[in-house]
Amino acid sequence: MSITSSMPVLQGRDATFLRAVQGGLVLERPGERLMIPLRAIARVHVDARSVTVELRAPAGATPSVRRIEDVSAAAAAAFTDAVNVLLPDPVEDLDGGVLVEVRTFTGTWLQKFRRRLGRVLLGCLGGVLALSLTTAVTGDERTAVTGAAFIMALGVMAVVGIGIGAVCAVPWFHESRRHRRGVTVTAVQADEPGTYQYTDSTGTTRTFSHPSPLPSVQASYDPRDPSDVFVLQGRSTRLLDITLGPCFLIAGIGGIAVVIGLVVMTVLGKPLF
């Protein structure tokens, strides 16, 4: 049995875990995993129920730290002693922060946006269904069913148009803002299919998922939150989005306006056809 397998796994506040693996430590937090090689660590020390991993830093520089809190005091003491024994001899002017690899699982901005958009569109479809039922209940006997079916079909097409328009236009606006305020880097394929990694301004290597066969992609991250990354589009795709996005949005919003107008006519007792 290896030394690392016999070390305790530290569980801290907010579902945070610190454990030893072959060649280093893994700090897991919700949506994020940090791989810290042993050669990047200056020392590990415990303070009551907190364990601090202090990284190596060049002479005169302030060392960066990674911390886990609210752990078992006994487990923390045993873990700290075991790790410090494994640390290699220090290397002069080594910046340990550069060696830390951060893998995020929160998804890119585009993935988060599409999930939010999907929930909004489902809500819109629910609203269209309610309007259709209103037409069926309040319309006259001759046109109630036909009118409800027409409103439902028109409403669904309008919602689909809004969805397509939003998928095209909103990322383009976000990309334009990122070009001005973000940091653009080249992300290269990592060791797993569909994953890419890049190095942020602090020297930390970060990994994200992106469905692309290309060996590298251009990405831009938020300097305030380097894990918030956005993959930039090609010029041809961008031009297509600029052209189609507003057209679908206008058509979809117009369709919703027509649907609401028809329902209002039905409620007021006016014939639809």
C-alpha cells in the first residue's frame, strides 16, 4: 500500500476536500479541482482546524496559499505531518503557483447561457399554452378550437424564433464585450477529448470543456474571475450570427405580439376569422 493511500482525506467547509495522490495534492471545491504537485509546495501547516498549503515562491515574492477550513483536528495533524515528509528539496526561484492546474466544472459562459435560455423558452411555451387555452374557453363556438390551434402554432413558431435569435445574437454581444474587457488566450487541447486548457495571468493552468475537434481555440476570460471563459467564434460564424440573430428575434417578438393581440380580441368578443 502506498503512503498516499494511507493518508486521511480532509473534508472541510462547503463540500471542500483535500487529499493526497501520487505526486501531489488534490483540492476539490464545488465546480473546481486543483492539482498541486509536491514540488510546488513549500510546506503544509495546520492552525486549529484549518490546513494551509503554502506554495513555493521566488525570493522576495509573497507565496500564494491554498486553504481548507473546518476539518478534523486529528486528521489535519496526521495529514500535515505525512505530506511535509514527502516534500522534495526546495528549488531556487521556483514559482509554485505556475505548476498548479485548475480544472473547472461549472461550464463555460455559453453553456450557462444556453441552460438559462432553455428555462426561459420553456416558460414562454407555458405562457403560449395558457393563451391558447384562454382562446379555447372564451372564443365563440365556431372559431374557438380553430383559433386556439392557430394561436398555439403561431406562438410555438414565435418562441422558436426568439430562441434561435437569442442563440445567435446574445453570444455575439457578449463576445464583443469580452474583446474589450477580457483577456484573450490560446487554449490547447488537454489530455481528455473535448477539454482545453489555458494559463491565466497568475500563471495558473485552467481546464474547461468545449465540443471541438480543433487542436487549439481562441478563448477570452474575465480578469476578475479567470475561470469564467468564453470561446471566441470564427469570422464567418460571427457574420452569420449578426445577420440571422436580429431577424429571428424581431420575427419572434412580432409573432408573440400578434398572439397576444388575437387573444385580447377573443376576450373582448371579437371574431378572429
